[in-house]
Amino acid sequence: MFISPMLLERITVPELKTEIYKNNAAYYTELKLDGIRLLLTKFNGKIRLYTRHGNECSDQFPELTNLSSIPDGTILDGEIIVTKDGSPCFESMMERFMSSKNTTPIQYGVFDILYANNVDIMNLPLSQRKQLLKNTIPSGNTTIFAVPYLEGRADDYFTQIVQHDLEGIVIKKTDSLYRKNKRSYSWLKVINYKYEPVFITKIRRDQFGAVLTFEDGRYAGIMEFVPKAERSVLYKNIDKSIVNNSDKFHSLKSPIPCIVKYRNLTSQGLLRMPSFYSWGEHIAS
């Protein structure tokens, strides 16, 4: 039984520091786990696992389908992670997810419960669902755990997240109901973005993508998240004197400096999920 999960709205760090969220006990604060959203269901004695898009992935994680201590008639919502050097590592998680031969240990961090004892509890406030979750998750099992949370203290917690170079935090209203497939300001995320000055050197011809290099000339990755107005600036700077229809990229008249925001560096030293933040100096218009 698949339920399309509730989604998070994003707020910025300056918004986090307003009195609405800064230290408000009407919100729970959690670590944003850097992994893959996963729903676990158990009905008629059988556990099934689903991604947020409804794709069943039960066979890929047998260590979760053998949790006999999970009561029948349960649906859990959480994040599946792989830790590296003590922190969640998205790249390692994807390697495990994409390969049936990869046996890297996983952990399932559960932050909500949607069904308990065959009863739909999504219309209970989050505070009550959290209590029911504590009674559902088996203690002493390192494979599955209830995600810890604080009452308020979002700003202080985010400061700690930045110091430890983690992905971000999640803030949820304590009285929030679970809304299937809905993005709500009752559930918020604050991402610990990094910022980097780079150069755009080429534009992908088919599906838009800007080729990035670091200031020292090293390849930095492909940026797909660029607003329409900024894309038009890039297209105006295509070097039309170079015509090679077999090339997958348009060359630019000269490298264009800009600032990008990104999640972290990959193991290959590339920018993960870079997106446009601002132009650099001497941008051609």
C-alpha cells in the first residue's frame, strides 16, 4: 500500500533567523538526513518498501524487509542513508541503491508514522504521531531508528549543522497533520548551501546545461538550474563563428564568471546540484 509522501517547503537562512522559527517550541527541529526518501509498509505480515515516487524497492534492501518487530498494519515514512566518516553520504547511498551487488550497510531513519494497527492516523497532530512512532520502532536495532528531534532551537541547531558540514535541518509544526503529496509551510527545510565562484565555458545543445570550471580551470560539473533571464544572457554570448553540428555543446565567446550555490563536493571533486546564484564580475549583457 503506497501513500504519496508529504513534502517540504524551503526557506532561506535569513528566514530561519526570524522570530517565527528562531526558537519556537511550536516547531520540532530535526536533522535533514542526506539519503533517499523511503516508505515502509507492513500488511498481512509482509514488508514492502517504496521510494517517494511509488517505485517498489523491497528487493534492494532485504535488511529492512526482515524486521519482524514492526507491527502489522504499519506505514512508516523516513530516509534511508549510508554513513561515511560518521555522516550521511548521498553518493554512497546512491551507489548502494543502484547496484544489487553493493552490500554497504544502510540505516533507515524514521520521522513519521502514517498507519498504526491498521488505522489511518494521518489526521492526528505530529506530536501524537511522534509518540506512537516511539512505541513502534524497535529499540536496540541499528538498522532502523526514530529520528531525534528538538522542541524549537532551530537557529542554534542550524549553526551546529553548518559547523559539522551536514546537509541542513527540517522544521515541522508540532500540530501539523500529514498531507499526502502536498508541500506545506508546516514542514520546512533549510539547506546548508555552499557558494563557489566559477566560470561558464559552454552550453549543452540538447537539454540545457551550463558547463562549469573552477577558477583554476578544473572541470566543476554541469549546472541545470539557471533562471530564464540568465539563460538568455548565456545564449547571447554563444560564439557563432564556431559551427560544428556534431559537437554536443555551444562554445561561448569567452568564459563567463558567476557564483553558484551547491550542496557539497562529490568524491570526484565536482559540485553537487549546482544552481545559479549571481553573476560574477565583468559579465557581458
